[in-house]
Amino acid sequence: MNMKNKILLLVCLLGMNVPMIGQTIKSSIHPIQYKQYDKVEIDIEVVQKFDNPYMQEEIALDMLITTPSQKEQILPCYFVSKKSNNLSCWKARYTPQESGIYQYKIQLIKSGTKKDTSKVESFEVNKSAEPGFLHTKSNWILVFDNGQPFRGIGENICWESRDNDDSKFFKKLHEKSERYNYDYLLTEFAKNGGNFFRTWICSWNLPIDYEGPFNNSRYTKSDEFYNPDALARMDYLIELSEELNLYIMLTLGQGGYLIKERGVVNTAEDFFVDKQARAWYKNRLRYIVARWGYSTSIAMWEFINEVDNIQFRNSNNPIDSKFIVDWHDEMSTYIKQIDPYRHIVTTSISHRDIEGLNSIENMDINQKHIYNKTSSIPTEIERYVQEFGKPYIIGEFGREWDWSKNFDDFSHEMDIDFKRGLWYGLFSPTPVTPMSWWWEYFDARGMTPYFRAVREISDRMLAAGNGSFEPLSIEVENVDVFGVKCGKEIFVYLFNPEHSTLVIDINIPITEHQKYKVQAMDPTMLVIKDALEINNASSFITLKGITLGAEKEVVYILTPSLE
């Protein structure tokens, strides 16, 4: 995907005088050719008095769009600057999903009442080969607008370096700002096969609505309603992700909701319960959708990280689950209403289920985090998928969560766990592989190139089955084994958890009498070798005499022979 083409439909600059006699809203279009999934950026001038342009209860601008197929869309616009007491600049960022002639107009709403509408403008969009936005499709895959299947090969890259990191043993490593920034981390991740990452809006990273101090010298305190440094950094992150063909689970968080952060309430419980706090959060969502919702690199909006930990922050008086579920129901319904692209919506728990949270209609994907139990990932995914009928993601996993421990004391276990989690996810019904934590640590240990093997097998699975996955039941003593059939190809993953070498036979169930070519991949060395050709004489294919070293793994690919 190329960087979005920036298209200016009206220049709104300080010092440029645009006659607006008799007009409240002005918008015009230049005769430029556009393509599907280009960013169409519309600058708008409005003559209207207001105090706070970030509160839709006072003032709001919407772009009303009629697509070539006559579909009606409403896109929120966002405030840019004031030119005078009455004249202000706003912006709409829109991505056309269809080719053909579009019509649009800008609508002004004041105090909840429609006040004025601009004249109708039009622009033309030519067809492109870009795949579009991601949506849920099945438990195994996501799908682009054009029908192309997608599986995320994911990692947490939740923030850039902090000035003062709280890790007991890896403080100096984590504070390397010249290395642990989006430019380095995302470029290396994409270069090595990664295509999906999770990142946070929080008080030290992309702190769009926090008071500060930020513990991050990339951001300076500001009296602006939204922090200019954070907004610019988010703009850059989106553009960089588009250049690298990376897709984002953007964790929105609670934001600076506390009164001490210029928010509106004093407690976490009030954040979920108080009507003013909910209205405040909706205005925050509106701004986020208006400014960044245009990007096809935004795969998912994640409301809150580990909401159960917020619930039990005061263990003696936890927040009532009903408040949390009701909040998510209201916010997921609202963001679906204002987001014309219908981005995927999710939230996450640490380890405590919240009754009702997994069953909310407008929450597209459920997720949890798993530490010290990586072997449970396949059964946990299967259990939640079966119980709630929605795709399930392991948003974080790892050998250890406790940052007061020295991971170097068990670094070998950390590495093995990192590898296993990826493969357990790839062979399970989840659209994104489990995402490892501790991105700085694993980068320093040289683990990032390991994603290449997982991506290669994932791409082969998608190419073979066009997104279809049929789990295979394979049993081998003392070995972790998983198998899937994609189209006519069969994929088998084996991991030996023992501390000694094993020699094993495996039986792979099949339904067709077919001659297969067998290849074996060493994921660490990224070497694929032809193994053997076999004929099945019954309902099984048997691979005999497989030698698997201690804590080693192998992936077998069985392809129907053309001979």
C-alpha cells in the first residue's frame, strides 16, 4: 500500500482571505483525479460562534456523503483552528471505498440542532487495486473490502521508549530512545514478516488528552484541548504504518478522564457510570474517528486494556460488572454509528472474565491476555470461540509478566515461549496470532527475524485455501502437534517439549486418496527441505521416523503431487 495521497479540496490557511458573504460554511473541490482508498482531505471554513469545538453538544460538523452506489454515509469532521472570533477552520478526512462519482455536503449542527448545510459538491474516484479496510469474516481470518483474506502476524509494540522506565533489570535497554521508537521497531517488524501490531494511547505514549508530565521527551505540555505533539505523532504513526503495510490494533484507553488531567470525574467507577463522563468519552471517540478513521491501517479500535484490572484496582470494592458491560455496549454502539468504515471493535481483559462482556452485539472480537500458560492458548481460543460465537484473540502472551524479574535468568524459556505462542495461534481459530509482550527484550535477543517463518507459512495457508481452514486431529505422545488443511494442502506443526531427542511416527487423517509431496521447515533457520513422497493406502498418511531434538520444532507442508 502506498502512502495515502493527500488531496486538498479547499485551502484554509491563516492569512488567506476567502469571501464568505452570506455563507456559514464554505467548501470547494479542485479537479484532481482520485483513486479508491486515497485519503481525500477536505478543508472547511465555518462562520459560527462557539466556546468549545470539541464538544458536539455545542457544535459539530458532519460530511454527508452519497457514494456512487447511492449509499449514504455520515463522516464526523474535526476542528483545526480559529481564524477570528467567528471564522474557524475544520477538516474532513475521507477514504472512498467505491469507484465512480461521489457527492457530498457539509452540515453544521449547533446545540443539537441542524443549523446550516453547504452546497453539494462532487468528485470522481477511479478504481484501484488496494484491498481496502479489514473486517471480521470467520474465527480464522479477517477479510479486506475486496474479499482478500488476511491473518495478522502480530506483536505488541505498545509504546516508544520512556524517559524513566520502571523495569528493574532492563531500564537502560528500554530507555534507548534512538532504538526503541516507531521508526526502528515497525520497520524491523515489517521487514521480518510482521503485519499487525498493537499500540496504546496512554499518559506516556500518544497522550492526546493528558495533562502531563508525560515521562516521554517526545511530548511537551500544552494548554490546547488535545496535545499538538501527540496529534502530530499519531498522524506520523498512521502514515508510517501505511508505508510499511502494517495494521494496527489501536488501544484507545480511558484517556485523561480524571479532573486532575482536565477530565470530568475523580474515580474509575465514575468513568463508567457518570453520564457526563460518557458524553466526554463519546466526544473523544468522535475526534479519533474524524481524524484517523480514514486509514485502512487502522484494523481495530480497542477500547480498554485489561479492563478487569481497572475493575479490581480496589480489590475490596470492585466496580460492578454491570457498569462496565453497559459502558462497552453504549460505546461500541456509538462508534459503529459514527464510523462509516465500520472498523473492528474490541476490548481486553487480563485474566478475569466479566459476565456479559463477551456477548455485546457491537463488540466484534473478544480477547484476553495469557502469561505463564502459553500451552493453554489453543484450548482457551477454542473454548471462547465455541461459547460466545465470536472470533477470539490473545492480545498479550509471554513466559513472564513480572517486570521486577530478571528475564535473563530464564532467557531460553522466554525464547521458546515466544516461538510456541506464535505457532499455537497460527494453528488455532484466531484471526491474529497471539501477540508477545516485551518487544524491547526480544528485539535485543534477535528474535524479530523469527516472524519470517510464521509469515511464510501463514501466506501459504491463505494461498492454498483462500481463507479456509479445516482442523485435523493428530495425536502423538509427548509431542505438541497441530494440523490444518487449507484447500488441498496440509500443514502440521510439531514441538518437542522434552529435554531429550524423540523419534516419532505421526498419522495425518485424509479424505482423498492422493499422492503428496512432503516438505519440512525449520522455523529458526528458515530452511525448507523436501522430505519424501508418499501414497496413502487408507484414511491416514503416516510420516515415520521423525527425529525431533529437545525443545525443537518443525513444520511439515504436504502438497498434492501433480504426477
